[in-house]
Amino acid sequence: MKQLKALILAAATLIMAQAYAATDARTDKIAERIKPVGDVCVGAECGGAAVVAAEPRSGEEVFNTACTACHTAGVLGAPKKGDKAAWDDRLAKGMDATLQNAIHGLNAMPPKGNCVNCSDDELLAAIKFMSGR
């Protein structure tokens, strides 16, 4: 009787070990099938080239690439380039306040006018270019 119990226990242990091994193998196969194809890493910390700041863009360059769409046609009340009266109203608060409006956005204009890679100095240069200052 003891031998039968030991035999049954050994058989059950063997079956459980095989089941766990099969589950582990299945899990490994699933993990292999769904693993990412690759990784994306950008910049110096990943062994790539460090992003070096280029020369600052002029106000005209910033205007031509980021501001012209709205400030040439006056879209949604944007002051047009060269419209002295419209810019005088904006600049009555001071150049710093106008720059802060450009940085943070105002009315329909999104922050930085969607020029996410523009520095504050480049935005200031664009304001000066558009306002004729």
C-alpha cells in the first residue's frame, strides 16, 4: 500500500513537472513571438550624435518658416506683418509682455506659434521683424 501511494505520488509529481515545463516553453514561445522588433533611442545617451544648437535664426527666417501662415493674411485677428497700427496695439504693453504672449500663446495662437524649436530670442527677433521694430 505504501509503495502504491509512493508510486502514485511520483507519477503525479512527474506529470506536474511536465505540465510546468510545457507551460514555460509555451510562455517562452509567446514572448518570442510578441517581442518588439527593435528599440528607438535618439541622442547622445544612445550612442547617437548629440543635438547641437545651430546658429540662431533671424526674425525673417522664423517668420518665413513658422509665422507667415497666420501673420501674412491676419488669420483669426493675427496682426499682419508690417501693420504698424496693429503692432502698436500689441506692443503698447511692452516688448517683454508681447514676447510672453508669443511664448505662452494668446487667443487662437498656440504657444510659440507652433514653432516648438524656436528659442525665446528667435521669437523676439520674429516679433521685431513683423512689427518693423
